[in-house]
Amino acid sequence: MKKLTKNSTNEDLENVKTGDTIKDDTGKQGEVTQIEILNRGFEKQYYYKLKNDGTILVIK
């Protein structure tokens, strides 16, 4: 299980693949089914859609 937070490195966030099990710092966890990465100005938004209805968002 990979733990993802806003303090995670860009490399760690980029290396998450579909099928990985991830967890955030609020305790939400699950298997990744879809990944979307958006560039918004000076920040990057990582959306990880989870198998059991949920999304983990990390903004860097």
C-alpha cells in the first residue's frame, strides 16, 4: 500500500498505476481504477479514482 500526501514527491505521485492500493492522510484508501493529472497554473492536481466509490486528490 502506498501512502500519498501533499508532501509526497512528484516521482511517487507519477509512479502510481491502475491496480495499486493507495491511502491518504485522512484514512481514505482503496484500489486505483483511474488516474487523471491536471496542470492548473503553478500547481498539479492528481486525481486517483478508487474502486469502491471514492477519489483521492493530491495537489502539488
